[in-house]
Amino acid sequence: MELSTDPAVLRAALIGYQQQLDYINSKMDQLRRKLAGLPAVGIFGEIEVGPRKHHVSPEGRARIAAAQKKRWAAARKAARAAK
């Protein structure tokens, strides 16, 4: 579908699109105002709002690193055996 290059038609289209955008923005603002006072809810129910901090101890990081090295070693061994 080719757009007309007539300036009057283009101006009218621009006005129409601007009105649609204003309508959509007003609806989004209404939804934001409604959600502002409600607690955040995820798919599994209410969730906490705020920063979540995950702390992994140095021992935990060492276990994760060792397990990953073990997985990579097994993958390399399997790749060498496949050749």
C-alpha cells in the first residue's frame, strides 16, 4: 500500500495518529494511577517491592566455580571422545 504524497493527506494522517497517541497515553496514565496504590503482584501471588539482595558466601561461590569447572571438563572429554 503506497502512501499518498499529498501534503494535506499527510497532515490529516499525522493529526489522526497524534489523537490516537494522546488517547493511548491517557489510558496508560489511568492504569498507572490505579496501580500506584496497589501492591505488586506476580503470577504466583503478591511479591515484595524493593531491592532484593542475593548474598552468596565465598564458600558457595567456590562450590559453584568447582561445579562449573567439572561440567566443562566433562563436556571437553565428551567432545574429544566424539572425535
